[in-house]
Amino acid sequence: MTQRIDGASKQVLPDGLYSTCEPSLNALAKAAGDGFDSWQRQINRIALCMGADGMWSARNVVMSIPRQTGKTYDVGWIAIHRAARNPGTRIVWTAQHFSVIKDTFESMCAIVLRPEMTSLVDPNHGISLAAGKEEIRFRNGSRIFFRARERGALRGIKKIALLVIDEAQHLSDSAMASMLPTQNRAWNPQTIYMGTPPGPRDNGEAFTRMRDKARNGRSHSTLYVEFAAERGCDPLDRDQWRKANPSYPSHTSDESIVNLWENLSADDFRREALGIWDEHSTSRAIDMKQWEDTTVSKMRPDGIRSFGLDMNPTRTRLTIGACMRYEDGTAHIEIAEYRDTNRDGTMWAVHLIDRVWDQTASVVIDGQSPAAALLPDFAEAGVKVTVTGATDMGRACGRFQDMLRDNTLTHLGEDGQQPLWDAVRKATSRPIGKSGMIGWNRPDDDTDISPLNAVTLALHGAMTTKRDPTREQKAWY
């Protein structure tokens, strides 16, 4: 079967469209007094398609749609239908902020508590109102959990057949990596991502990468839908509002969009109301000529050593980066260790750093890195770790580029340092804030850039720490 989504500015359909459950969804909503607009029905028809093998054609449904279009209403009905139709189904709806998840929970409760739905949900025992543990329970054993990512989200929930990720513009790689394994043991799982284009302050690299993969033809089991106005358009052009918001003006009023215009900055309005993505440069973050020109055969001695740690989003590789800082203001970086966590685990890193802590100036881990899970272990070992945030990383990447350009930062050749060289060749940049700072970003081919992050953090620690273990040892003696 073939299908198109009218009005979408961009769409990528999955392979193997054979049959759809959409008529069953329409029937359930109609019985409860609800219905769908044409654009919602078209999305639902494809999102609920199965291949000839009975598995979801769209393992991932990715929707970039502006605010106030009705996407939460539509996907809410998909979740209710999935729970009602398949006994024992476990569904999680997650958003970045508790206030958003609370509003969604209340809206979906209003649907399932209608008299027409009493055969599906017990009005007396089917709703859990406990703060942070909101839940809708169906008579057939299915459950819909509502969790805010800012509160730990999916801790203790397994076998999730449908995972709905709202506010996907705030979805970091580390948050995504922590959630997806919860679906590993579910039969025929599906994930729905929906959000607006990420802004420069949003940690939306996962959403951005999924969009890039779909548009570049690298994912054949993804439905990607994007509604957006034309880039560079007049933001108050009503015809452009119709292109961006398929519910305008029938369900989304003129006043609602005007209110967004009056309360958002021009850039935020462009992203959140008009669905227009920022233009991202695809150029590499690091000048390869500068990188090759600063290659040395071995590290100079007599410096002060620091370490940085990072782990890839899937938590399969852990890197310890090392930096040696010298009295003349120059520095040298290299990979100290790069290991497979499935084979070696992670505690080896704590033991290694613990053995050399007395001779180490600093140990740095980014607060958003999966490697932050090691912080309690380092604390127990007596190792003081510097935890960085986005601004620190922006400064660290800027320092990295400046020192490379000025020939004050050296590194080893590819032999024995291949993961770092691969990361340097492939890393792109992402904006951090509005001051021109950047962070390293993974390309859409899933290259592991944790070695580059690790040495960058080590460099940051080396150039900012006040701890000098050589001076402390001299004072001791």
C-alpha cells in the first residue's frame, strides 16, 4: 500500500507498508465521540501500518510539528487504542518537564473516564494520581505510565511496547540511550518522537540526528513527518501559518498564534510556531590540516597530568582521555584507555584513576555524559571529580580549536590512537547558547566521538585546575 501526508513540508515513509490498524483506531475514537482531521488520519494510517510479517513498518515515528496543532491529542488516542486493543501492553509517555506530562495525563484521563470508555477503564481503580507515578490502568491489564525525564523517567519499568517521547527537542543522546533498552524485551515495540525544532539552548542532538538519518535515506523503518513554513517567510503571513500548522484555522485560532508571536522571541516563534529548523553547518568541527600538523611521535615529559572520561550514548565504549600541561602554556592530549564495556565493564576506569590520583591534577566528567554514572564510585575511592556543564564544554571546545590553530596543542599519530583520529575526522559542531560557543556533535553515521570528548575534558581540566600534585609532593617532603 502507498500513502502520502497532505500538507507536510517533508515526509519520509518506511518500507513494507502492507496493512494498517487505523480503521480500528477511528472506530474506538468515534465510539467515544471523537474524531481526527485529515492530516491526523494520514499520519495514523502510516504509523499504524504493519508489514506482511505483522511487525510495525515504522519502528520509529518521528514528527516535527509546531505547537498547538493537536499532535498530543492524536498520539494520545494512539496510546489509548494500543492499550485497549492489546491486553497486558505497557506504554510510557515521557516529556522533559513534569508540568507538560501532568497536562497530558489530565487530558488523557478526561478521555478514558468518559461513560463510553467504562468497559475499558475502571473509573474507581483505573487511575493513579500519585505525584511522579501517574498511570492509567486498563481492565485488560494494559498500563500507560506518565514520566518526566527530569525526574528519572523509566527507572524500574521494563518491556515497554510503545514509548512516546514528547518534547523531543530536549532529548539528549544520554537520555535516549537510557530509555531505549527498556524496550529490548518487548514484542514488536514502537517509539514515537514528537517535538518542535531544537533551539541553540536545547540539548536536542538525538532528535536532530534522527531527522538527518530519515531525510538522508539511512533509516528504512522510520516514518518522518515535518510541518513547517518556508524559510525566510514573513512570520505574520497567514498562508505560512497554514503550511506550518495543519489545524489552523479550523482548530487553532488566529488569536492563539498571535499570542505566541507576542510572547516568544522572533527565533523561538520561527521554530515553535512555524516549525522552521535552524540551518546547521555540515562542515567538520576540526581542521584536519591543523590536526595533522600538530602530530608528534611521543609525549614530552615533565608536565602536569589530567584526565577526562566520556562514554558513548549506547554505553558500549568508555574512554579515558589524558592531557599533559607544560609550564610554557602548551599541552599534549591522547587516549589513555579505550575499552569495550560489554567485555570489561566500567570499574576498571575507577581503579586506574585511583592508582594515579596522587600524581593527577584533575579528573573531569561532563554532567550529561553516561560516564557520570561513575561519580559515586569515584567519590567512594576518594577521587575528586570536576563535573562540567554545557558552558564549560563550550569553552573547552573553543580552547581546543584555538590551541590547535596556534600550534600549542599536540597529540600522537594514528597508531594506537585510531578511535581519536576517527572522532576528529567525523565530528561536527553544535551551537551552545547564543554567544558563539560550540560543542562537538556526532555525525549521522553513529561515529563514536567519546574519545574526542574525553581528551577535550582532560584539556579543560588541565588548563583550569589549581591543583598541582608536584608542588604538593614537594611541600610534603
